[in-house]
Amino acid sequence: MTDRQANNAMNESLWTISETSLDPQGQHHAETIFTIGNGYLCTRGALEEGYAGDRRATFIHGVFDAAPIVVTELANAPDWLPLSVHAAVAGAGGALGPYERFSQDRGQIAGYRRTLDLRQGVLTRRLEWTAPTGGRLALTFERFAALDQPHMLLLRCRVVPDLLGRLQFRASLNGYAHNDGLLHWRYVAQGLDPASGAASLHTRTRHSGIDLVTAMRLVTAASAEHSRAYWDTENAPTLVVEVEAVPGQEVVIEKYVAVYTSRDAPAGQLCAAALGAVSAVPGWDAAVAGNRAAWETEWERTDVEVEGDDEAQIALRFNLFQMLIAAPRRDDRVNIGAKTLSGFGYRGHSFWDTEIFMLPLFTYTAPHIARNLLNYRHRHLAGARAKAQANGFEGAQFPWESADTGEEVTPTWVPHSADRARLVRIWTGDIEIHISADIAYAAHQYWAVTGDDAWMAAKGAELILDTARFWATRAEWNAAAGRYEYRDVIGPDEYHDHVDNNLYTNRLAQWNLQTALGVLDWLRGYAPERAAELSSQLDLGPERLAHWRHVIDKIYLPAAPDGLLEQFEGYFQRTDVDLASLEPRTKSAQELFGIEGVADTQIIKQPDVLMLLYLLRDQFAAAVVRRNYEYYTPRTDHTYGSSLGPAIQAIMACAVGRPDEAYGHFIRAARADLRDVRGNAGDGIHGASAGGTWQAAVFGFGGLRVTPKGWHTEPCLPQHWRRLRFRFCHRGQPVVIDLEHALTP
Ligand code: BGC
């Protein structure tokens, strides 16, 4: 190997995630981390031929359907993956023996390796399989969702037989896909298109009435077909191809699949669109090239390079990849769910995870995606207004969990995790109200970083003004204390619910009101007609604005005199538990103490006050940041609390000049799914942690700050990092930050 080859191999390995054995116990975790996608849909890494107990799933943005308890969920789309391989050995005299179906739980497996190439989103599985009755096959499966052709999915299987006889391939589209047993799809029609030889399946969601047509075409390369058949099995149309097996001669089967839904085009046009798309595929190599070129553009904008730490490098790219495959590029009617499109967890619902944890990546590197996500919120202002009104308030109160309609979809009761016969009341949909300010914050940040005045005038201002209206009417005047309060809320730290005056909520509400006044002033100068229109629509007369100023002035912000901020009123009176003394532990503090028990302590699920200090960084003195960092860090359940915490904790550790401590938190966030730190990665990627990982690298170690004066960096690299390089776009100008670190001997 030359130096250059060695270098290339090394670089390749910094772009791949691999496994060398299939662990049936860990298959759901593997399915999550081997998810592929293209921002239109994602498909979990289940095996083409299936495996007992697998959780096969393809989730398409916006394709929700009603479900008991959880209100609505992303409907697991008809399965496009099925491709089974069967081998028959010719006996003496040429007579074929029975077909043996290839499966990883039968026969013998050697040389197994599954690799996800993050650079171009291709998942490859290689292995050698010896059938129980003898006869060996070397198999390679490759699949990807074309980034340049969002409706196209491609799958290829290459087989080198070590036998004489015949190979049979059965490729299906399976309309029986389900969500944990719940069938969302009704069969509508299927058929074979004689002109192209493609098969199609038309299904419709039971409640939301979304039509979906998927089509497939099977292409045999490098060998002559012996026969081809169409099996008209209802709801699982199947194309069957047989080819001769000759020892050492490779057989290649390509399955081209297209998916269209009535969210994309009128239902009557879907079949023609899907059949047209699979017929138009120019071939595997050309499709690969188109996909690769599209990925190159994405990585050019997004990649973060780390030298001196291969694990961090790969993990960062993995997390960025997860964000990129979930990001809606062409659709502003959808948002990203807390578990992206990679699992059943949280049913595809979106939370503040998007605005506070994922959105910054897009705001800084792909503003068009950030804009789509914010437009989704703008489209759902009606739902937010209805929620506020139903609760007796004015303005826009965004739902804690949101899906396709913009109404609140947080389940009210869910089965207890340890005892499914017991129900637990979920209060977040009722009282975790900070999300309205989080959305306003994200809209403002998008404006500050991109300078997109037109968007701010058209949409952002309305988001910020109408959430401000909500905050002002939700604020309760405490006449005895002469202050405004927000009572009975849940802050980011969900170990404590029904608290009064959560500082994060109160301070961000105040920020929302202050910012709204500033935005209105700006709008009056920038677009007076729009300002007048919004003022009349939202009734922003002098009286209301005076009330806003009063709330801003008199809002209660709990704090001790020495700069220690109080997470909520009365927090310091809760029992102070030495969390460190409970180590080593394998359970969250909530599991150890119980839901009520942990609420009586000062242990927190995620850094609530530090989160506020992070978001409003410029408003707090360094000494205040330090004092609160020192107080809250040992009281936070970093390992088993919320996965949202570690990335922010890392940034705040950098803020107090502790890069190595920051690294511990950063790597915990970066590993969250790769190493299944919380044991629930099988439910899907922790999207907030993935987005937070980017923020920890860029705003934490890179120390990037954008202020009205421009941008600057205050780097704080971990000891062993030699270099950190990333890009972003500031007010339309691309910027490359390249930080080198002189290592101390
Ligand atoms: C966290 C929330 C988060 C939600 C979805 C909860 O466990 O406490 O902050 O929004 O998960 O990720």
C-alpha cells in the first residue's frame, strides 16, 4: 500500500459506521443506526430478507394517521425492502433440488460486514452464506434513498454462487407494514405494467386518507434470466426472477422503487408518477453518481472536521448524517420528529427539540432547510391560537407535541414503562409552555444569522408577536408581591412538574416580549404596511404594548442574592441529594427515586438554568455563569436523564473554560445512539442530541458567536484535538473556520 492509498483508506474509515456481526439482541439498535434516507423519507436498517423480531420501517414526512392514546403517528409506509434470495443446487443429471431460502438465522455465515457510508448514504452488507443443505453464496446488498431524486429508492443484490444450479429472487412491495401491530394502510389496488414490467401497489391510510403508490422494477445485470414472473398476491405484489447459477459467476439484481403520496400530487396521478419514475432510472451507476453528487454538496456545507480524535470525527459525521437525512428540503409543511424519521419513538411528533437543538445547524449551514422548518410553525399558527384560546389566553400557544395539523398531540395518559397495566398522566401538553418562546427564539436567531428580512417581515414577525401576546395574557399578576408570575408549569427539567416561576420559562417569556417590541419597531421602518396589517390583525394597540412593558418590568425571576439563579420558586428547599454518591448506577434518578420521589429532590433531568444561560449568553455576567455551572452540574442526571442535556452541558463547560470536562459531556452526546448509551436507541435517533452535538463542536469548542456586530470565535479545544474546521453561512456569506491547536507536550 502506498502512503496515498493508506491515507485514503484512513479517510474512508472516518466516514463509515460498521458492524462485523449481527446481534439478534441488538438488532433494533442496529436498525436505527443503519437508517438511510433523503429528507423525504427514511428507512430503518432492517434486512431485505427479514429477520425474526425485526422492526422494519419506512417513515415519510407528513404521512400521519390517527392512533389510539398517542393521537396520531407517522404511519409505517408499505415496505419497499423485501428481496429474498433462493438457491437450488443441480444434482447429478441436472435435476434441480429444492430452493433454499437465504436467511441469516439459518446455515452458516462467514465474513459478515455491514457498513453505512456516511459520505453518500449507502448501506452495504456483505457476507458468505452456506445453506443448511450445502451450497455457498457470497452476497452483497446495497441500498440508498436517492438524495437528488427524493421519490427514488434503490437496492442492489450481487450474488456469487459457489454452486451449479439456479438462483431465484423474489422482490415485493409489502402493504402490510404496521406500527406495533396497528395497520394504518388499506389496500386499494395493485398491478403489473406490461410496458415497463414494473409492479405497483396503491394503499391509503385509514383515517387521514393519504394515498400512497409505490412501484418497483427489477433489473438483472450480468447474467441471462431464465424466467420472470409476477405474483399477484394481494397487498404484496411480487416480481420473481430466476437465473442460472454457475460457480464463480456473479449475478446482479437491481430493485428500483419509487414512492409518491397524495401529499405530493393528486391521487389520480400517483400511479403514473411512480411507474414513470422507476422506468426512467438510467441504471445503477448513473443513479449512484447523481446521489453522490448531491451528497457532496451537502457535506461541503455541513462537514465538521476534527483532527486528533477519530471517534469524535466519526460520531460527529454520524450525527450530522442523521440530521441531513431527516431534513425536509422541499417541503415546508413538515417538521422533524424527536426521533427523526428513524424509529417509532415519540410517533414522529415534534417538540422544542427542533427549534432549540436541531435548528441551529440548519440556520447556520442550510438556511433553506431552517426556513422550511420555521414555516411549518408559521403554517400552524391557527392551531397555536386555538390552543391559547381554549386555555383562556390570547395569541399563539404552540403545542408541546406537534404533528400534521398543528394541534396538541401530546398523549394525556401513557402506560407506565415498568408496569404497562398502570397509566401515567402526562402533563407536558398542558403546562410545558416554554415551547412558544423557544419557537420565537429560533425565528429570531434565524433572522439574526441569515439577515433574511423578507422572511422576518412575512412570517417571523407574526410568530414573535403572536407568541408575545400569549405570554402577556398568560402572565398572572400577584398583587401581594407586586409581580407577574407563571404558575403551574413544567420547565425543561421534567423531573419537576407543576412548579411556579420556572426561571427558564419566565426569562424567555420576558425575552419574547422584549423581542416582539423590538421587531415591531423594526417592521414599522422596514415594511410599514405589514406592520400596520399585523398591528390591526393582532390588535397591537398602545394599551396592549403598555401591558407588555409592564410584564417585562415586573416579571418574577427567582434568584439568590449571590448570583445563584433558582430553577423555580422553592427549588432550593427541595432535598439536596449527593448524586455522585449513588454511582455506579444503571438507572435514571427518576427510576431510583420514583416520579414523586425525585421531584422532592434537587436532582434535575437536564440543565434547565444552564440552558437559559446558554440561550441568553450575553445577558449574564461570567461570574453568574460560573456560579450556576458549579451549582447545577453536580445535581444533573447527565448519564440517564435527558439526552438533550449533555451537548448543552458541554457548551457551558467551555463557557467556564473547562474544555476537558466539556469533552466528557460532548462525547456522551455524540455516542448517544452509536453506543446506545440510554438503551433506547432502538426507538430511533435522539434528534436533539444529534443536533446538539454540532452545537457543542461549533459553539462550545469552536466558540462561535454571532452578535449584531458580526461573528467571532472564542475557541476552547479539548487537549487532544489538533484541529477543528467547520463552515457556516453568515448573512449570505460563506465562512470557513479553521482552528489549530498547539498541543502541550
Ligand atoms: C425531554 C424533553 C424532550 C422530549 C423529546 C423528554 O424526555 O425531557 O425535553 O423534548 O423528551 O425528546
